Amino acid sequence: MGDVLVAATGLQKSFGDRVILKNVDFGMALGDITVIIGKSGSGKSTLLRAIAGLTDPDEGTIAFDGRVVFEEGERTDDWADVESHVGMVFQSYTLWPHMDVLGNMTLAPRKRLKLSASEAADRAEVALGEVGMAHHLRSRPSQLSGGERQRVAIARALMMQPKLLLCDEITSALDPPVAAEVLDVLRRLKAEEGLAVALVTHDMAFAAKAADRLVFFHEGEIAVNTTPDEAFNRSTNPDLKKFVDAVRF
Ligand SMILES: Nc1ncnc2c1ncn2[C@@H]1O[C@H](COP(=O)(O)OP(=O)(O)OP(=O)(O)O)[C@@H](O)[C@H]1O
Ligand SMILES: [Mg+2]
């Protein structure tokens, strides 16, 4: 296991009177892919969104690279420095249809990092190269397959040179060989760039292949946090067993 990048402790989050995150302790290390599985509605996306700063927990602490970025219900001043090191990729590709790949990739970084057009374009070429899409700089999203679009979405997240990549069901709309290609991209990024990657998925074969750490989320709590081998082959947690049996084909 590499250096700890993210350490979240005691995260609590309610929507109305429903408690969605119940005292969650969660960590991620550089160079690790952490796969999060669990029933629909168990709070997986809420956890990723809390770490990404898209939603604020009610209680708990989040530290990034040893700096506290969230405590006592709010983001600290350090969050502003750290925010750009967190990239998030969603299930739907969220690319603008009226812009080519270059435009999609450079829009936000040009504003946020104040890059010139040519600096942003250079960075886009490098990021696309990392996901094997360098030849698609001028393609429109509609000209790309689902797997290609998802690789562009990953490359777009790489534009900010993140240390952490949060991926929420990014292969759900892809068939297995294409999902495997996307997984190869993530594996290469963690190995070559040393990124910490968190991956939510409902695909257990994909989870078993991808994970360095396997987290099973159950009713807002981390019920199991171990290696994928242990989780899928030796865990005695009854909720995990039931969940895995229910989704096994
Ligand atoms: N902004 C919100 N307002 C109210 N309720 C919400 C909000 N976001 C999430 N929830 C609720 O919190 C619960 C957990 O949602 P979450 O999206 O984290 O689940 P999940 O584990 O990602 O599920 P899935 O596998 O279906 O994506 C759900 O019951 C959801 O309806
Ligand atoms: Mg979700």
C-alpha cells in the first residue's frame, strides 16, 4: 500500500430524517484502486461526492495529503488548494455535444488554471495520449463509441493533474470488453502516475479484477474493507455474502 492520500473519519450525512452515511471511516492510498460495492441506495455515490466536495457531510473530518480539508461541517481554507487534485468521472459521459474533444477538455482548465489556448491544447494532447485517444482531438462526442467517450471523460479529469480519481459507475453502460479497456486505462494511471482511484461499480467481475482494496457498503456503513480475494472468497460477513450471491449470474 502506498502513502495515504485521503483519510475520512466519522462521516455522517442525512437527507431529511434518513441517515445515509453513518459514522464512516474511509481511507485511500496513492497507487491503489479502491472498489466500492453495495446495494443501490446504500450511500456509495454520497461518499464519493462528499470526498469530491460536491456535497458536505453533517459531521466528520476529511484530510487530504495530511491536510484537513473538511471539519465541523465546513470546508477549511486548505480545500481551495486541494480541490483541483480531485477528479471525478460519472456514469453518463457529460461531454458537451456541440464541442469537439479538444473544446470539451480545455474549457474548464482554461478558466480555472488560466491556461492559454495553446498550453491547454498541449495538456489535452498529453492527457488524451494517456488514455489512448490522441487521434480523436477533433472528434465530436457523437462520433465516438461509449468506451471512447468514457476515456475522454477520464482524460478530461486528468487535465487538472489530479492525485485522486473518483469514478462513479463509469463502465455501467459499456459491454465487458470495452469496460476492460477502460479498466486498463485506470490501471495504467495508478501504476504510472501513482494516482489513487476510487471506483463504484455493480459489476462484480470488474470489481474483482480492478480492486486493490474492496469496500462493501451496507446501509450507510462500511461493512467490509479488505482485499478482493478475501471479500469474494473468504468473507464471513452475511450481508456481503447475500449481496454477492444476489448479483452472481
Ligand atoms: N441530494 C439528495 N437529496 C435527498 N436524498 C438524496 C440525495 N442524494 C442521495 N439521496 C438519497 O441517499 C440515498 C443514498 O444515495 P446514493 O446515491 O449515495 O446511493 P448509491 O449507493 O450510490 O446507489 P446506486 O447504486 O443506486 O447509485 C438514496 O436513498 C438517495 O435517494
Ligand atoms: Mg450511486
